[in-house]
Amino acid sequence: MSATIEPSIAVNKPRKEPLLRDCGPQGCEIDWLASKRHEAEIDDTTEFTQFSLQKGWGDGLPVIPPTEARVRAFLAKNNRFPDEVICALPPMNAECTVEKIAINAVMAGAPPESLPLIIASLEAMAQPDFELYGLNATTAPIVPLTLVNGPIRDRLNIPYKHGCLGGVATTALAIGRAIRLINQNIAGQLINVTSQSTFGTPGRLAGILFGEWEERSPWAPFAERRGIKGDAVTVYGTNGTMNIIDTTSQTGPEFLEVIGKSLAYPGANGFSPAVPYAEIMVAVNPIWAQIINRDVPNLEDVNEMIWDFASFDADYLTPKHREQLEKQKRVHSNGRVYLATEPKDVFVIVCGGTGGLHAAGFHSWGTCLTQTQAVLPGLS
């Protein structure tokens, strides 16, 4: 039997709703903005992008100058205290205020309406069990994946249908990028300084942010399965995306076998002796989801079948790897090693196009435990 990983107790404090504090683009009698000003005759995007790189704020893509007027306009549409501390973000454990979030969101081009979603994502990442410190510092190419549930998907045009993992032209890219800039500029994730990432990943530019196609899923929305109905985000530390193609299977068990076996390769993070436990997220297209649900109607059975197939005989590994895993009691009595710690650690979601043929796998990073957070309504 595998060990059960018990997350620590982390209680979310209720957020206080601020009083009206609408300074607007023109400011107000009391200056609520606390960030240091930089005098620069720069409102040209090309010039400011170079300026931002010199200052260490940029990510290599064009950035919008976060002038006072733009930051105030962003805040005014949300009616939030600029000095409200949302969380502390490692590795620098810097206080992440609404004002700092707004500045980075403006630079990324994220719409003001996205602030509640960005805040919820950051609150989830700041939970101790998500282990953002390790994620930001590791040698692995990890990026927080943000999965969106609820009506907010359509209000913010978060993609969840065809091409939802990349290629759809929506402001979701700017929202994901804002979260990444916050991790760089506030949390302090800097390559070869606080982050020892060997290769990195393209996902560290705009993140991986998409929605679940709840209307085409035969199962309850993922956030609802985790206790939150309506608008919610789930953050999951992933090594990136893995395509799984199957043009042959016709039944639910056949699809699940191909998915599970495709996920199980020796170099996957979950099989490393350096990783104490692992989760695995799998996105299936709506066509496969319908077939799988037809033949395997219980979602727990679906999870268990993927978990079982995502394994291999310990002899498939090198002797040294097997020896280390045996010492960790990760070789089961049947001689097999499993990618995910337990069947409950397999997360199945529905999204993507109706052309079928593909699933997407997201391998986790060792000490991250997936977090789900409600997106509270905007106060505007």
C-alpha cells in the first residue's frame, strides 16, 4: 500500500471588504499609492520595454508603461485598497499588495476585471502546502498551472474549448502573464539567482491558464469536487504539457489504458527517488469523456484505472533507482512502481476541441499539493 500524504492545516482567513476608495485615473486628495516613482519620459512601449529590462521588471516581451493614471484606473474599476496585503510570496516572502498586483497586471496588459481571479490564484499559490518556495527555486521547469471553473470563464474569455492550452487569442494570455510577472517582480523568482532552473519552460512567460469545459463534462466541475462551487481557480505545479494521441481506441477502458501507460515513463517527476509523492492531472477532450463515462460511469474507477496503468515493473528501472525506491517503500508488493501516490491523486478534467484524438497530461512537481480557491466577486 502507498503512503497517504496528509496536507498541513491551512485556514484561509476571510477577506475584509474595503470601503469605497475610488481615486480614479486623476488621483485624489490623499495619495494611496505607495510604490516608488520612476521619472521617465517614456510612454512608448518599445522604449519602455527596454527600460523595464534594464530595471529587471520585464520578461522580454513588450510591456505597457504602468503610469499612475493607468494604475489608478485599474484600481478604480475594482474599488480595492491599494495597500491591502493579499499574501506573502516566496522565495523573498515579499508582501503582495493590491497595488503591486495592479502595476504588474497593467504591464502585462491584463484587464481590470481580472483582478479577483489574479488575487485568488495568488492566494492559492501562497498556501503552505503549495510550496511555492521550492517551485520558484527548483532546477525543474515548473510553472503553476491555473485551472478556472465557473461563469468567470466566459466573463474573462478564458479558453476551455479548441486550443485552450495555447493558440487562442484572448486576454487570458495577459492574465497568465500578469501572474508570472508577479512571481518575478514581487516573489523574486529570478533565473540563476533565486531559481536554479536547468532549462525553464515557455510556460514561465504567460503561465498555463485555461478553463474546464464544464458543460461538456459528464462529471462535476473540478473545483466543485474539491468543495467550491461557482467561480474558482485551482493551481497545480506542473512540468508542462504532454500530448497523448490515440486514433485506435473505441472504448473507455482502452482510452484509459493508453492515457495511463503514456504518462508512465522513467524520467517523469513522480518516479524520481528525490520526489516523496506525486499527483497527476489529465485533460480529456469532450468526446473521450463521453465514451469513458459511458463505459466507466464512476469517476473514482476512472481515476483508479489511470493510476493503475500509470505504473511499471520496478525491474524496468536501473538497479540503483529501484534500490532507492525500495528503501522508500515505493515498490509495491506486486513489484510495481506507481506515478501518482494514490488513485485520489489523479485529477481528470474536461476541456479541448471536439475533434477528439488527444488527451493532455500534466506531470506534477514533488512537494506541491494542488490548491483550489474561490474567486470572490469584484467590488466595483
